[in-house]
Amino acid sequence: MRVHVADHPLITHKLTVLRDKNTAAPTFRALTEELVTLLAYEATRSVRVEAVDIETPVTKTTGVAISSPKPLVVPILRAGLGMLEGMVKLVPTAEVGFLGMVRNEETLQPDTYAERLPDDLSNRQCFVLDPMLATGGSLIAAIQYLLDRGATDVTAVCILGAPEGLAAVEKAMEGRDVTIVLGALDERLNEHGYIVPGLGDAGDRLYGLV
Ligand code: PRP
Ligand code: URA
């Protein structure tokens, strides 16, 4: 498994505004989208391409195009939905599947309540979107879901991660072709399983309390 933690002042600047508890939902949503587009640039570094012949106004040449089967983007509902537009802006030909997961806030175990994915993911490159990697339970379950359907190559894009959760994902995905791209690796988890300093509950900050 590979891990990439962003190191760019624009990302840190946007993260600082995102973390601020006084940042209201419309700004939070816009910043989430912008951050994902920046992280997607790194996350798609190994996207599969194939040679294509084209003609410029000057001459014939060979370029590259994203190859088939198209990459599959999988936002984890609900908070991951806030990352979808930022990702497909960069990879508009990607297809999109959905996984709905909610963490039981007492046991911290993930529960899968919705799934809309192709049955066969053999040979598909998959990009999982979830803003928060806290205990890692939700991300491990999501990646395992995709691997069980045949995916061999999974990249997860997360805005914030906790060291405890990242270690759990690394242990569960040892030896697998899995990459985690993080906007920042924070200090720790608190006693409620929240990332510190973090940004609070990402789903609530995007969409309000339910
Ligand atoms: C949040 C977040 C992750 C999960 C992370 O979702 O978006 O999916 O918690 O926690 P973990 O690493 O400990 O599993 P939540 O369960 O709050 O659902 P929501 O997106 O509907 O708000
Ligand atoms: N889920 C969130 O939305 N935030 C956290 O800090 C942890 C889990």
C-alpha cells in the first residue's frame, strides 16, 4: 500500500478555512470541491492511458487518452458525495458507483446501507472518495467491497486522516495495490473517534444535522 500526504501551501490554506468552525456550509462545500480537484491531480497520477492517433492543424501525431474500461469513482455516502463534483471535473469520462455507509457512533463500526456498483470490477481502476479517515473502519470496508468484486487497483482520496486509522488501513491492505491520498495527516483520534484537530463531522458540515 502507498500513502501520499499533500504538501502544498494552497491545500493547507484551504484546509485551514475548512477546519474553522465558523465556516458556513456553502463555503465548506465549495472548498471541499476545490480541495478534491487538487488532490485528484495526485490521485490520478497512475490513471491508465492508451496511445491515440490525432491530427493537429500542423501534422499527424500520437497522444494519449484515458483507456477503457473507464475509471470508476465511488463516493461513500453521505459525506463523500461532497467530493464527487471535484473529482469528475478532472476526470469527466469516469463512471460513478455509490456506497452508502454510516459509522455507529457508539461502537465506531461501519454499517453499509446502500450499494450501487457494477457486479464485475475486474481490471477496473477505482477511486474511493471519503473526506474523513478516522478509525479507518469505513474505508477498509469500502476498499474490501471493491476488491471482493475483482478490483485490483484502488486509490482512496481523503481530506483528513488520523494516524491510527491510516495504520489500520495499512495493516488491512498490506500487499494490495491500494493508494491513499490525504490532504493532511492530523495528530490523533479523540475518545469519541473524532479526528483532532480535524474539522468536526464532515457530513453535518456539508449537509446539516440529520
Ligand atoms: C464519516 C466519514 C467516514 C467515516 C469515518 O461518515 O465520512 O465515512 O465517518 O470514520 P471511520 O474512519 O472511523 O470509519 P459518517 O459515518 O459520519 O456518515 P455520513 O457521511 O453520512 O455523515
Ligand atoms: N467522521 C467525521 O465526519 N469526522 C471525524 O472526525 C471522524 C469521523
